Amino acid sequence: MAVLNKIRQRGLFLIIVIALALFSFVIGDLFRNTDALVGKSQNIVATINGKDISREDFMQKVEVAQRQLGPNGTNTQAMNRVWEQEVRQAVLETQFEELGMTVEKDQMRDLLRTNLANSPEFQNEAGLFDENKLNEYIANLKETSAVAYAQWVDYENSIGVNALQQDYFNMVKAGMTGTLAEGKLEHMLESETIDIKYVQIPYTSIPDSTVSVSKSEISSYINKHKKQYEVEATRDIRYVEFKEAATVEDENNIKQDLANLLKDQVVYNEVTKNNDTIKGFATVTNHKVFVNSNSDIKFDDRFKFKSDLPASVADTIFNMNVGDVYGPYKDGNYFKLTKVIAAIQMPDSVKARHILIPYVGAASAQPDVTQSKEQAKKTADSLLSVLKKDNSKFGEFVSTYSSDQGSVANGGSYDYFTYNTMVPEFRDYVFQNNVGDMDVVETVYGYHIIEVEGQKNKQRAIKVATVAMEIEPSETTINQVFRDASNFEIAIEKGDFEAVAKEKDLAVRPVNGIKVLDENIPGLGNQRAMVRWAFEEGTEVGDYKRFNLNGGYAIVQVTATNAAGLMNTEQASVTALPAIRKEKKAALIKDRISATTVEDVAAAENQTVKTALAINMKNPTISGAGKEGLVVGTAFGLKEGETSKLIEGEKGVYMVQVTKKTPAPELDNYQGFANQVGTSKMNNVNTKLYNALKEASDIEDNRANTVQ
């Protein structure tokens, strides 16, 4: 009680202490999480025109997209697909809201009727769409499954969004007509022509080595063309790969293991206390059991033509006798032993007809099948007995009894098919028997009454048993690769990455310009974890890390961190340097030319005067020079007989003289050309309009921080 009294007396003091402690905890957490201070939630993937996209909703859609892409699609591919969908929807919804565009209830019903008209579950007895069935379906979903109902709501929303988008683009297209003035201009651009003579002084006439460009000039060029050189944040890395690959010694050991399988082996039996002889591959008779017990590839119980064998050993194996063994030999990533176990004369294609009698439980058996397996066999045997006496009834029996709808219309017949077309039992019968033979054969589909109708191109075929061992690194090799990677990692802790790699004769592979949402590393494939690490807060230039690969390791080092903004001079020089050189060469050429006629310029510069005929503005191409828009545009501004000043073109400096101008003929009506302009506008409106809206939108992309 004394303790309780003291607590009561000091209650206010304790409350203040606890409050201060809680306050300091909250403040400390806020400063540790700067996003919380600025109101940025880690649960917001993006904000587009003020609309937030939650991480939970986004990732649910990514999961769906991942399933749609299938096993070969990556998570990043799925994420990018959903991102584009979400951005498009948000950008266009902004327009819908501003215009007051919505999908009303009646319109939604019409949309559903159009989309579901051919769905049997929503049709009446006459095959027509029944709205009552749709209402019943939706009500049932709502009552029985919240998940399924939510999916239905999403489906309705997607239909509505698609309809709104179509309406929006159609409204814009309605204004995309070509006026008569535009039609007249289009006609003039196509039909007005000029003939010219010109001289070109190519920029290549001045060697690049004679034109110096400073870093400050490149920097100035970048600032003048900022949009062209804006880049995202990137990282540069380099890596050394340590592959768990089989050594020559490993391969020799695998070959020896295979060779040992050829011989009989004597082993001591602990049960009988006697020595047992285990048959080797050369003498064994049960080849299927032997192969399946010792091979990395299961036994293949098929006959093979020469073309079916590995090309490198086909001649040797195909010409062996039954019982002969070849190997060990290398085939791809395997060492193999191959034994010929049978040889026959076999056609390469067969024509056959059949009657299929299914039974309950057989593959593809329809619900109306009621016969048991025993009853189906009895039926097949009875039909066979009749057919052997009167083969003319075959077609009649096909129509009456056969369940194979793929062949009923052809009297049960399959025209010439190759060896691997049918299931094994069917295949073996028709290829290993003779024309005219008929019998009952069981497959997974039921009992077949098969008649061989024709065979083509009989030739030798062999059946082989092959023991294959995959070429894999041994445990010793794997352990050595691990030690090599570890030793390299230890060495670069104190030494230079490049120098250590050179010392150990290891290849260093640089990868530059990795973006935050990239997943592919050239040479390594999908390495999303590697990219995330390179962009993590706290990862600095010079930091390195080991990553486990499928079959080895990679030790990666960050070599540069490039912030978002303008390219540096080194990065931009790839395109900026040629552009600056071209400007400088143009100035040099213009400074040294004083001549004022095409002929004089050509003589002074040791060039030839060329001609170009029937040039138009629609396609500003000069014969012998290529596409030169500025040069052609300048020429069209000259009068007939007039000579231009020096013009800086794409491929050189030009002087042009117009020798003939042919005006476009006047037309009574330009509507045809106006329609042409309108069609051109409409063909491009969807893409151009969306891109313009997207560029004008406020898009905050937080994927790099919220999804990995």
C-alpha cells in the first residue's frame, strides 16, 4: 500500500515523464522516416493528377498480369504493363471529369448486352440475350462470393472505361477534318516542283581530327539542348562472374562412369552372403529398367529413322547391328552410351481407319458414355468379329459406334500421318503391321478397331537404348568456385577491383546506365536484386557485394552514381561531339568560300555540279544528296534562275540554283486533298493526343520506393 500511495502522490510527474518518452520515440521515428515528415506514404505507388494509386491495388493487378504473361514473363514486365494501364486510365479520367463524361446505367446495360451477347449462360431458349439471366447471375455472385463479385465489378468498370475512352477519342476525331485551305496546301506541297543544280561540300571533306571540341563547348551545347540530354538517375557497375562449370577432369570422370556401366559387375550380397553378377549395358536384356535406373534421360521406346538420331553420330549408330554399343560420346550437354536393341523395315507414313469404343473413365470420354471397360472390350471384339467376315460394314460401324468425332466424317479414316502423330499403342500397331491387318488395340481413349489401309516408303528403322549423363560440375569443382569467389572478395577489400581481377586472370565486365526499375544485367539476365542494391540508400561508389547466380556467383562493384538531370559531358559526347563538329565544319567551309555561283564554288572546292529534277516539298529529297529539308525549303523560296547563299545542310554545305519552277495546277475543287488531310489527322489522333495529355500531366512515380 505504501508503494501505491507514493505512485498516487507522484502521478502527475510520472505522466509527464511517460509523455516525454513517447514524444521522443515518435519524433525519432519521424526523423528516421523522412517520408512521414513530408506526408509521403510508402503505400502510394504513384500520384497522377492528384489521384493516388495504392500499393495493394497495384500489386494485385501485377499478380493478374503476371499470370497472363505466363511462366516466361518477369515481374518487372508485369509491373510495367500495369503501370502503363494505370497511367493511361488516370490521365484520361482527368479529361472525363473535366468534361463531365460518365457511363450511365442504361449505357452500361447496353455495353454488357453487346459484350455478352454470345455467352450461352446469358441467352434464352431462342439464343437471344436475356437481361433477366444477367441480373440473376450478378445477384448470385453478390450473395455467394465477395471475391467473384469484386471481379465482376472490375469487369464492368473496365468496360465503362473503354467506352468512355472510345467516346472521348471519337469526339476529338469529329473535329479532325481537313479544310479546303489545308487541301489546297497539301496539293501544292505534292504537285509544285522545282529543278535545281547544286554543289555540295560534304562535312567529311574536313577530317574530324582537325576540329577540336572542348568540354566547355560540349557543356554549352547540352544546356542549349536540355530536353535532348535529360536523363533518369543511373548507376554504373562492373562485375566478375564465377561459373560453376564442369572442368575437363569432371568430364573425364563422367565418361569413365559411363564406360564402367558397359561391363558386368560383381558385387557382394549382404543378405545371401554371396557374390552377385549385375549385368552391364553391353549384356543386359531389360533395357528399359537399366536405362531408367542409370540415365538422366528416360528410356524412349520408339523406333527411329536416321534423321531422328543426333547428326554428329547418326551415320555410325544407324549402321550398327542389333546389340552393338557406341560411346561414350558427347551430345550437347550430355555424355551418352547408345545400344541398338531392335531393327525393322518400317514405313515413314501410314493411312489407317478406326472405330473408337470409349468406356467410363477413359480420356476424353463424354458424359453420355455408360459402358464399363469390360463392356467396351466386349463390344470392340464383337464388332471386329463381324468386320473380319464383312469388311464393308466398317463405315456403318464408324457412324454407329465410334466416338472419335475427328474421323467419323471420313469413315473413321486418317490420311497418311507420320510416326509420332498418334498415341504409342495406335502408332505401334499401324507402323509395325502390314496393309490390310485389323485388330483391337487399347489406348488411353478406349478400345480401337484399327485397320491399316496404306503405307509409304518402307525403310530401315532402329530402336535404341541410350544411357545419358548430364555434364555437371563435381562437388569438388563447386567448392573450388566458392573458394575462388571468396578469395576474390577478400582481396578486393584491400586492393583495387580491376587490378585484383587482372592478377587472377578474371574478366571484368562493365555495365553502365542502369536505371532504377531495370531488371536485366547484360551477361547475367534477370538480376533485379542487383539493381535494387545498386540504388539502395547507403550504397556508394566503390561498394561491392556478392550475389548468388543460377550456377555460380557474381561479385559486383558500383563504379558511378549518376543523378537525374542532364547528362555529363562524357555521356553526352556520343551525340553532342558530332553535332558540334558539324557546326564548326560548316563555319570553316563558309568562311573559306567567296564564290557566288554554283560553278565557281564547285571549281574552288574541287566538287562537281549536280542536278536534281522534280523536287517537291512533301518529300524534300535531293537526288545524289538524300533528305535535306532546309536546303529544299530554301530553294523553294528562290525565283527561277536565282542562286542561294551557302546553306548548312545535314550532310554538308550547299549552294543551289533553281533552273525551273513548275507551279501546282489549279483545281476546281480541293475536297479530295482535304479528305486526305483529315484521314491523316484521324489516323494519328489517338496516340498523339494521349502522349500530349500524358506529357502535360503531373505524374509522381514512386515505384522504386514502394515495389521491388
